[in-house]
Amino acid sequence: LQGLRAHPVGVVLALSLGAAVSLGITRFAYALLLPVMRADLGWSYTLAGAMNTVNALGYLLGALAAPALLRRLAPGTLLLWGAVLATLFMALSGFFIEAVPLLLQRLLAGVASAVIFIAGGLMAARLGALDVGRSGLLLGLYYGGVGWGISASALLVPPVLAVAPALHGWTWAWWALAAVCALATAVLVWPVRALRGLTAPATAPAPAKGLSVGASGAEGAKAVAQHAAPPAAAPVPLRALAPALLGYTLFGVGYIGYMTFVVALLREQGMASGTVTLFYALLGLAVVLSSRIWAGLLDRSRGGRALALLNGLLGVATLLPALTSAWPVVLASGLLFGGVFLAVVASTTALVRHNLPPAQWAGGISAFTVVFAAGQIVGPTVVGWIADGPGGLARGLVYSACALWLG
């Protein structure tokens, strides 16, 4: 334990590779492959969007199963098994060209990614409990791994596609991403061993000032709460939370449409491959930096103001590339989106902490988890269906922006 207290940042940075694998690569790298897979396989945008819909469905199933798994297995064991399975499912995606097995791989990868993200979040929270003064920093570093995964995917996929064989060259990109996941899994062995001696805190620690949870990071907080909260708690006041729950559902619908199709839209607009790579890499970097940007707002906003403001900003970021392909505007869209979208998840966790007693945190965060999952399950297929009609992907992103603004 003394070693962990002396070098917690190094341990959590290595642990953040779990977040990079679970969401940054397993979910968000698909946006880079969607245009070439669609062109090669003759997909509609509806089918292309369905690939991320089933991935989100798998994530929900994994999130629902994670608490039961954590009661039977140590989080480190679960983290490593999830990373191994995610690596396997990413690699298998390069061996199929039929839609059904590819949909199945995306579903299973979603299940594995949820297990990784939740187990890693629990381990980061336990590490933060050893250093309360820096717990917000440590958790922010862990969830910032999502951004590192996005940036790594942006820098890896285009060069692989450029040198891959002309026939089904996208399969090589899946294998390259799987290789990165395998390398990250090997590195994860070190923080898992380092954290093996930690036990769960006896009570649920309130997240420190500056805490920001990553995309779907509520599931990590949910796992912590379920391990620490008393077994009996009063029912969560869902009626009072209903406006926020609806707003968060629409966030799920809107944000995933952008993250699924924005690269395809930029390709359609004729943007050069190198420029798209820079756009997506900088978006990922903005995700990494976002963990500290909104801390003050989340500490001050006890109601729905933070959720409303962040949804509104995301709507602006989502609409911009649908209106113009001008590089400064597109770049602003990516930086704004990357700097905001994880903070929306943090805002719901903050809302629960501000308004519910600790005994109800698990139930409150669980409710937000479910509605968020429902939104991101619906979003990609609906946006794809709209994009198959008049107006194409630009109209699909307008729909996403309207969903965010309505939220």
C-alpha cells in the first residue's frame, strides 16, 4: 500500500488503458472504419448504424451483469478477462464480411467493454480512496483513457488502410486494433497486480472535487456504490428525476449519432484522409483534457443546469459539420464535442450526489445508466435510417443536434 501511495499516478495511467480499450477503441474506432466497410460491403447507413446499436446493447447487458460478476470475481480478474475477450472479438471482426456475424462480434465486444470499464472504474476508485486529496485527479486520469483510445485509433487506422490489400482492406485495421488491445492487456497486468491487495472501502466515498467520469462512467460509479451502499434503501424518487432522465436519454440518442457518423460525413464532404485523422485525434485529446474543465460547474450545479448547458453545447458541436465543411468550423466542432460529451455523464453522477442520500446513489445512477443505454441503442440506427433518405448524413446529424437540444 505504501508503494501505491507513493506512485498512484503511474498505476492509474496504466489502468487507464482499460478505458482506452473498452470505449476509446472497442466502440469509437468503428467510426473510422464505417466509411470503408460500407463502401466495400454495400451497406446502407441503417445497417452501418446498427453495428453501433448492437454494440451499445451489448454494453447495457455487460453493465447489468457486472455487479453480479463482481460479487464472484476480483475486479482485477474481471478486468483482464474482459480485456482478453474484447481483444478476441475485435480480431474476429476481421474474419467476416457477412452482416450477421459482424453484428454478433459488435454485440459481444460491447459486453466485454462494459465489464472492463466498470471493473477498472472500481479499481481506480479504490486507489483514489488511498489518496483522498487526489482522488478526483486519479479518477479523471482513468476515465481520460477513453480519449487516448480515440486518438490512438485515429493515428493507427488510416495508415493501415493505406497499405492494406485492396480487397477487404478494412479487415487489417480490425487486426491492428486488436493488436493494440492485446498490448494494452499485457500492460494492464501490472496495475492489476499492484492493486490486488486493496479491499473495498467500508462506505461509499463521495467523489472528490474535480471528479469527471467517462462515457458511461456512471456504470463504474454504480459498481462502487453497489459494493458500498447499505443493502436496504428507500426507493429512488424517479418522478423528481424524470426531466433529467429524459434529458439524459436524449443525450444518448444524440451523442452516439455524431460519434458513429461524423467521420463518414467528413469523408463524403471530400476532406483529406490526413485532415480527418487530425480531427479525430484532436477530438480524443480534448476528451483527455475535459476531465478538469467542468469540475467547477459540476460542483456548483445542484439541479439540471449543468446537464442542460452541456447538452446545448453538444448540439452546437453536432450541427456545425452538417452546415459546412470549412476546416476551422469542423475543428471547432471536434474540440467542443470532445471537451464536453464525457462531462454530461459526470453531470448526472453529480446530480445524484447532490440530491440523494448515499444509500440511494446506486439506484439513482442505475436509473441514469439504463436510460442512457436506451438512448445510445436507438441513436445510431435512427440516424442511419435518416441518412439513407434525402439530405444524407448531414440531415442525420441535424436530427442528433435536435435530440441534444430537446434534452
